[in-house]
Amino acid sequence: MDDTKKTELNFARKVDWNLFQLFHEIVRAGGIGAAARRLNRQQPTVSAGLKRLEDHLGVVLLKRTASGIELLPAGRALFDLCETMMGAVRAAPHDVALAAGLVEGVINIRMISSVVSAEFDAALAGLHRHHPGVGIHIEVAPWREVIAALKAGEAEVGIACDSAPDAALCYQPLMREVQQLYCHKAHALYGMTVPQPGDLADQPFIATGLDEPQELANFRQRYGLGKRVGGYAENLHETKRLIELGVGVGFLPTCVAETLDHEGALWPLLPEAVLPAYQVYLVTRDEPARNTPTELFLAEIMGKLREPARGA
């Protein structure tokens, strides 16, 4: 055995592997104090652990700043390795269960209505195809209820917008939605574009209550839209129904309108340049709380989300 391999073997035998998890938590938390609180440890203990790891490696990994920490080049490289290590450790029980043919159960998904995502659909199909013993339970709810269900442990996976992501949850960007204001084909404004959204402030409006993204609420309030409520629906299909019945004008995600409107019944009123937009996330609880069906679904959808690069 050459000297390099001996050195690597000695390092692997002597180093405390928990130090890698500690470093990973420091980076994820954005600081030593924050990591100490998340790990329920004293800050000097966490600092000492970081120092031990740096001594083992013979390099400085990060420096403290007024806002938290800044990774140095060695720290960035180690964090990438830690991400791989943590992923392998988390996958271990699920891979063992998979190898033993023990993957059964139900994955509970809570999501906003009418999500249009090819990656999400492909991941669900892949999960069923590869693991037919896993049942898929989908429940539709306003986005605030989706987040609350995840925090309460009532769902394993959520799909929702969230203008103020919760530190207790993990957020993966899934898609970007753009909202457009639509009227019905019998409306007096059908076929027209209204450059100034405020000119529509007196129009009867279809409200969506708890399901309204915060970015859309801000846009509405800025231009006085919704002062006259003609109807109310928290499900996008029912919002579309009320618009088509002429009850009022209403917002729909453009991707939803394009999917649902096959007969040209809806007309977009606002120019594209002013339309409000926001991110829709795949949301989960942190790793220790995730079961095997959830990890398998996440493996499916993360693979799908990486695929768009093939068509770039």
C-alpha cells in the first residue's frame, strides 16, 4: 500500500464522522450559533467540533462574518462532499428496504389545486411503476393549509407557493406560475387589452380567499382589484366556472387557463409585462421525518427536475 492510501485509511479510521454532520448543519443553518440551537447544543461545543474537523483536515473551512459565516474554497468543496454523504446515509434504510422488497405504505401529498407540472406527473407515474406497493393519496387544499399540514405531520409532501418559507421545512423550486386576469367571451371587454390594471377596479371580481398567493394579493391591492366581489371560490376549477358564467373577472395561472380552456371561453385582459408571478415549491419536512415512500418519490421527482437540461 502506497503512502497516500495509508494516509487516507488512517484519516478514515481516526476522524469522528459526526464532525462531518456537524459541519453540514453549520452551513445549512448559516452560522455556528444557529446550528447549536438546531442541534440543541452549546455554541462552544459546536465551535470546538468545527475546530477539530479543521485540525483533522489541516485547512480552515469557513470564516465568521457579521451576518453568519462565509465558506472558504475548502469549505465549499467539503460541503458538497457532505451533501453526498448525508444523502447516502439517509438513503441507507430506504435502499435496504427496497432490496428486501419491503417497500409498502402510502405517501400523503397535500397540494394546491390544478398544478400543471410534467415533472410532478412523471414522478407520480414513476413511483407507481417502480414501487406498486406504495399507495398515493392526494388532497387539494389552499397553500396555507398545505404548509400547516406539513408542519403538523399530516402530509409527507406538499406543493404550494409560500412567500415566507418556513425554516422547519425544505423547499425545492418546482415551477413558476404567472397569473393573468380573465373575463368570459360574453364580457364587454372580451378581445381587448387593458394596459392599466387599475382601470378594472370597478369590475365584479372572483375572489379566491386563502388560496390566493401573497404576490397576487399584493398586486390586487396595489391596483384596487377585488373591491367588488362578484363570487368566491378557492378551487381553480370553480374559479374558472364562475368566470365563464359571467359572474366576474378573475385571476388564473396562465398554465391552468391554457389547460382548462379548450373553447376560447376565457380572454386575458392584462398585458404580459405587468402580470404577477411567483414560485411554486415542492415542500417536505426535514430528512429525519421522511419515510421510505417519501424518499422514493423525492428521488423520482428530483431526477425529473434535473432532466430539463437535456433539452436546453
